[in-house]
Amino acid sequence: MSEVSSDTVVAIDRTAADHPIPKPGILDIHAYVPGKAKAEGVAEPIKLSANENALGSSPKAQAAYAAAAGQLNLYPDPKAGIVRTAIAERFKLEPERLIFGCGSGEVFQLLSQTFLEPGDNMVQGEFGFAAFAIGARAAGGEVKFAKEPGYRIDVDELLACVDDRTRLVFLANPGNPTGTWIPFSEVRRLHEALPPSIVLILDGAYGEFALDPGFNDGLELARRSSNIVVTHTFSKLHGLAGLRIGWGYAPTAIVEAVERIRLPFNTSVPAQLAAVAALGDEDFQRASIDLVEQWRPWLTQQLGGVGLEVVSPSATNFLLVGFPKAPGRTATEAEAFLASRGLLVRGVALYGLPDHLRVTVGLEAQNRALVDALADFMQGA
Ligand SMILES: Cc1ncc(COP(=O)(O)O)c(C=O)c1O
């Protein structure tokens, strides 16, 4: 992601300006670019561009959502009490240590707003999820990007970026858009090396798809620490991306600070009801994991077979796929070719990966359509 340092911003007299001027730094932020949802001339494209749940969402969550229709005149519970209780019970957590957000994205933003002031910085991997940097910069913080050799988080590189103005370290494990992960031993090593004044945010949005026994989302470690926040979302495993609800588990002192600036009704009535129902639907969760477990290795192998370089192993519900630089075979051309076949995937040039595309693991027919199309593309069909 291209960087514009605040030093390069020329001071402007905002009071004397003939139109309102945003505070310094805002216009240097790249607005978030979502995965494409439309393909020209294709009525119902196959959307593999946003790491959504290919199975949809739990029928129980859908029923709870529908039942919420009678309560739309009421403000939601500002503390999201029913979700709080359900999550606390399910993961054996203290309910008062939970923060709820309009997606986990809001929790990241709240943490940046709470801890960063101009001159401060946060550290993340060079390919880290764009929402981390947007929130940090909006709060006036600088973003320091640590190298990710082999498309993987490197704890030493993260630590090398930390200085005395670092307040937050964001680690998505597994990461987006790389799909790679680091073992818990490395997370622990990172935590041990960080000063206790720095908040370590462990974003577990895709953690449920990380099936290696060496993976751990850090909830246990967070329980005993005073500076770890673990976040999770209902957007991926539970397929509730459209409802916008996520959560963080944080030390009490951090919760107390964040709660001062969190707007009271940031998770809606339907989102709260559907989230509780989704959490109770273990069959849907199992099916979602099974789908990824079945098709992720198949897609990896098939795409490798047509001459593409899949960043692997992926521990998520998507793959990062590398394309040749040769004209006619590039990632940009592949994205357009796939769109012409009604297949939407995610270009990741804004993440500093112009030669890659990110593809969600879909249903069988979708995965087969993707492989067939990419085989044709690579053969110059
Ligand atoms: C790394 C990462 N973290 C978190 C999220 C989830 O965001 P939200 O809970 O706001 O839907 C995503 C979604 O794409 C993501 O890729």
C-alpha cells in the first residue's frame, strides 16, 4: 500500500480556506475498496471476491433475523447483552471483558481512536488487512509496515518496526489477503518481546478455518494478559457479513476506555438476535469448515496444475494466487477474463500485490468453474 508520510503534507491554513478542509492526513488515506459484486453483462455472477461464506448463513440465524422484524422500532440493547452472554458461555470468557462492534472492523477503529494520537504509530504486516491502517490513520497515527517474507508474518520484522511511539500492533492470524498463519509459539514470542504499554491485537476473523493444531487464536493468552485484544467476527464462519457484528475480548482497563467512545447502538437488533442463533448452530459451523477443508486443497492443487502459484498453505476460506508477469497472463488480465465468464475475484494491487488475485473457496460447482476458466486463461483461450 502506498505510503504518504505526514511530513510530506504541506501545512495549510484551514481557517483561511474558502472551503472546509479535512484535518491533515485524511485525504492521504486510500478509501477501502471492497470485493467486486457485479460483472458487466452477467446477471448472476459467481462472487468469490470477498471471502464470504459460500454456504450462506445458518437457517436458524435467518429465522432469528426474520423474527426481529417486529422489533425494528426499538433501539437495540447497547450492551448487546444476549450476544455477550452467549459468547461468554461458549468461550468461557468474562462477559464484562467483551466489546461489540459493527463488524470487528469497528473494534479495530475504536482501538485506534482510543490509543493513537498524532505522532504515535501502529505496526502491522506489509500485506495486512486494509481496515487496520484506515482506522489508525483516521486517528492521526502513522502506520509502520513490517516485511512479510514469503507472504508470511515475521515476528522479528514486526518487532524491528516497534519504537517508543508504537501503541498498537495488529496481527491478523491467519492473514488477509495472504491466507497464511504463524504458529502460537511465534505469537507468544511476539507478545513476550513487546513492552506492556503496547496493545497487541490478534485478529482471528479466519481463525476457525485454521485447522493445524499449531494454530491458536490467543484467547487463553489474552485472559492472563493486560495488553492483548483478541477479535472475532460473525462475518466469515457464521456467514453474517451483511449484518455487521463482531467482537473483541480485552483487558478490563482497555474495555473501560473503549466503552467511553463506542456509540451505544452500534450493533442492531437483527444482528444481535441472528448472532446468538448462529452461535448455537454448530451444524452450520461444522459444514462451513468442512466445505473449506474439502475444497481448499483441491483448489490449491488444481490451480497449481494450470501453472499458477498459490500462496500456501492457506489457513482461511480463500487463496492468494500468483500470476506470471507475461503479457496475456497477468493478474489484471485474469481478473477481467474471469469477470467476462461471470466469476468475480479480488484484485489485490492496493495491498502491494499486483501479480496476485484473491479467490474465495466456493461451492463445488463454483470452484470447478473457476479452475476451468483459469485453465482456459492460462492456455490463452
Ligand atoms: C483480516 C480481517 N479481519 C477482520 C475482518 C472482518 O471484518 P468484519 O467483522 O468487520 O466483517 C475481515 C473481513 O474481510 C478480514 O479480512
